[in-house]
Amino acid sequence: MVKLPKPELADTEVTTGLAARNLTVLGAGAWGTALAISAARHNPQVMLWARDAAQVADMRSSRCNTRYLPDAGFPEALQLSHDLNEAVAHARANGGLIIIGTPMAALGHMLQSLPDDVATLWLCKGFEKGTGRLGHEIAQALRPHARSGILSGPSFANEVALGQPTALVAASTDQALAEQAVAAFHSDSLRVYTSTDPVGVEVGGAVKNVLAIATGIVDGMNLGLNARAALITRGLAEMTRLGVALGARPDTFMGLSGLGDLVLTATGNLSRNRTVGLQLATGKKLDQILLDLGHVAEGVYSAATVWQRAQTLGVAMPITEAVVAVLDGRLTPAEAVGALMRREAKAEG
């Protein structure tokens, strides 16, 4: 009998007997809300925090997030608050966990608001605009003595909120923290693996958004399934090159946070970044696309930073470069595709 490898290569599948601890999710956007709903189905000690008091009042009365996930009702046990001190105290009460569910632009501010003695994972994916830092680099600069990591993987918020099967990876150099994330979220519908390679997990989560824009452009131009497959494959090569240059393990990119998240975001019609690419291909202006979208498409904001970081490291990322040129208005989608196809032939690998 052939023994099949585990889905998340080089990482550890954890079956834990850790007792449920208090969990606070900071940020009531779609993804933060979805994870709070999922966790509260089996843990009565979950609190969801939102900055907007009016949003919290609405969620209390409707028992759902009418703004982002109107079809997913809240479990009875899910607690709500707009008081940050209360939300942090909830997590600290029994050595619990804080999940930051804000966009990347707000990660540094949120980390600075937290005490060092509470373990923290973030959900945002991307490089910080201006500094080019990944989440773990921001955390190292602002909270060097705090336990921290990232929760990532191929996941659309509404599917998680509705209890559809999903697999994620919790990554931290602190193995006990990753196992604590498993205890907080692992369930019949949400499977959580651990990784000790937060760099690789973060690079995968950041670059896949840029590549999803590129795939959306290819599909929007009706260039065919061959073109889509080639772009995703060569995009994965770009992602891996950058990750390895930053100190990640190559095999991480064959797992959930690399190939898995790339395939989902590049091909799933619920993907905001893919939607941006599809609409760029029709000639629609980026400002109008983002206005109509109404949600953050991280790839738009991180593409230039990914490219700058790659240039600094001497890493070739031609697809990313082409996406940046389209977003900046220097190339049309057709011109960008033509430039990629005219590149000099080379060996794969």
C-alpha cells in the first residue's frame, strides 16, 4: 500500500488535548467574524471586538454581521465588544489568545496596543506599505518579547462562517503557540495544521494576492486555460524564489499557505484580487474598481512593495513586475501579457 504524504508538507499535524481558553478576535471584518463564529461553535469563551460601537450594537441586535456576513448567524455563546481594554482583558483572563483580523495597514498599530504577555496571531496577508516588512518583522520590531505568529491558508470567509470544510495553517517559531491555535480553532469543519516557518507562510499569503490579480487579467482577456495554468505555475516559482531569499523553507510553498492559497485566490470567483484583475482586463479604471468593490484587495496595495523587496534581494519576479506596471497605468493588460510572452527562453527551475 502506498503511504500518502500529509497535506501540509514538512509541518506537523497536531491532535491536542489542550483545554479551551479565552479567545479574542480583534476586527469584525468578514474574515475575523468568520473565525469568531467558527471558534464559538465549540468554545463558549470567544469575544469579537469591533472599533465601531454602532456596528457592535447592530451585531448584538441582529446576531450576525449584516455588513460583511449577513447569512451567517452568530452562535449564542459569541460575545461582542467595542471596548479594546475589555477585549484584551478577556484574552488575558486565563492565558488565552488574541487574533488580529485587521488589514495589514493597521497591524502595527494593533500590535502596539497590546501588552507583551498575551499571545497573538494575525490574519492579514501582505507586506507593509512603505517599510516592506512582513507581519513577523513588524512584530519583532514592536513586541520582540511577545509570543506571536500567523494563521493563514486557502479560505473564503463566508465558507468558514457557514461551516464548510476548510484547512488552515498556524505558523510560529513558538510551537506551543501554534498548538494553542489548533486548540482554539480545530473542529469538524475547520482543520488546522502547524508550521514552524512563519516567513514562508507570510510570503505565500502576500504574493498570492498579486498573482491572483494577474490570473484575473488572463481570465478576463479570455486567454484560455493553458495560459491560466502556466501563470499559476510560474507564479508559484516566483513566490518560492522570494520566500527562500527571505529565509523560508522551499517546501512550505507546496503547502496550504503557498500552492493552496494561490489556487484558491487565483481561481475562486469570491476572490477580491481576482475580481480586480478581471475588471482591469475590461479596461475599467483601478479607482473605480476599488470603489465598486467596497472591500480591501490586499494585492493592489502590496504589489509594489513585493516588487521592491524582490529587487532589493536580486530576485526575478516578472509576473509581479507586470502586475505593478498595469496597476500603475504604465502598461495595458494586453501589453503586459505581450511583454511576458516575449521574454527570453530559459530552463525551468
